[in-house]
Amino acid sequence: MDLRLVHPIGVFDSGIGGLTVVRALMDRLPFENITYFGDTARVPYGVKSVETITRYALEITDFLLARRVKLLIIACNTIASVAYEAVAERSPVPVLDVITAGARAAAAATTTGRVAVIGTPATVNSNAYARQIHALRPDISVFSQACPLFVPLVEEGWLDHPVTRLTAQEYLKPILAEHVDTIVLGCTHYPLLKPLLEDLAGPSIRLIDSAEAMGEIAAALLRERDLATPLRIAPEYRFYVSDVPYRFQTIGERFLGRSLGKVEVVSLPG
């Protein structure tokens, strides 16, 4: 057996939001080993320069490549929007990112050609989703809405709190007025708000979870490149962070939907 097949999938994020991507991978690829890195010491990335984000992303890439990953997944929308090309150029293994995954799913889902993207200010201002969607289907109209309060509300655990519901109503109001039929959840925190957002958007609007889309795309890539593990045994999950912030375990398990297990703290050379 080619030992590369049992090498882990590497997933990284600026913090812990990327655990929603890990959760989707665990569900879709239950026998694959996964190694995750969350840069919790340097989060948030959205307020940093392109040069700094790119430098951080390459440091994490080198860290995961040293752990012999067979696939790299950028689970952070901010990193994907500004540093995908640099990571792909550095990596000898395939690289996937959540923006491409979400854009593909949105382009395939919409029937009216009217798509909304909700995300952090950094992701929305990068226009990365609109560019990716238009590259796939130039006929689609894309409407973007920054939702800066969603991340702290999710991390507080206020997933269906009256404050969160009122905030979501305000954020969704302008995009629902555009009669969209598809909304892309353009931040890895947002899948935890999916039930609330589905309730507010109504049954006629499809919500695209980039994490779920990534699970499908990763499975297809492993199959196409003959990289899927042939073993049918319990996989190994390893979690690395650059700091363990207050309430990390609680928040991390909320994102992952299960016990987080052992978390190792490492310092990157940068």
C-alpha cells in the first residue's frame, strides 16, 4: 500500500471557525486522518495587511507540510481571499479553499441567478466570492452583506438568542429585498447560525454552507487522484493551536459537534 494514502488531510484557519470544515470532513470522509491548525494567538486576520496574512498562511502551510499531509484545505475565508495563490505555489500537494467550494455550490444551486453572500467585512470587501461566482457563471447577480456581529455572537453561544435574531433580521433585510434565491454563508462561524437564518430567510431560499460543500469537493478530489485511504479503521485527529484562549475547549466542541480531544499548543517560527 502507498503510505501517502494514509497521510492526513491538513486543514487550517485563523482561529477555531475552521472546525466546522473539519466537522463536515469527519462526516463525509469518516476514515480519513485529519490534522488541524488554528492560529488562535494571532486571530483575527481580517484587520491585518495582505502581506502579513500571506506570511502567516505560508508559516502554517510549512507546518502542515512537515506533518506530511496529502491535501491542504484553507478553511478561513480571509486567508483564501488573499493568500490562496501563495499557498498553492508553496504546496506540492493539492490545495482547496472554502471560497471556491461555496462559489461552486452557489452557482449550481441558484435558479434565478440572484445570489447573496454574507461574511465578515474583510471577506466581503475582498469581493472574492463574487469573482469566483462570476468566473463560473457571468450571468449571476451577486449581492454582498457584511455581518460583523455574527462572529462574537456565535462565540458567545447565542445561536438563537433574541439579540442574535434581531441582528440577523437587520443584516438579511437588504439582501432579501433583492429577491435572492441563494445565500452563501461566507464565514466558517455562520453554519452554527444556519437554523436561525433558514427560519428568517424562509423555505424558498437555499443556504449554502461552504463547510458542507468542502466535504463533497474534498471527497471528489481524493477519489479522482486516488488519494483516499483504503483503510476502514478509526482515524487519527490531531488539533494544533498557537494559543489556548479562554473557553477554547467549550467553543471548539460547539463548532466540532463532538469532543475536541487533545489540543497541542505550538509556536510557529514567525
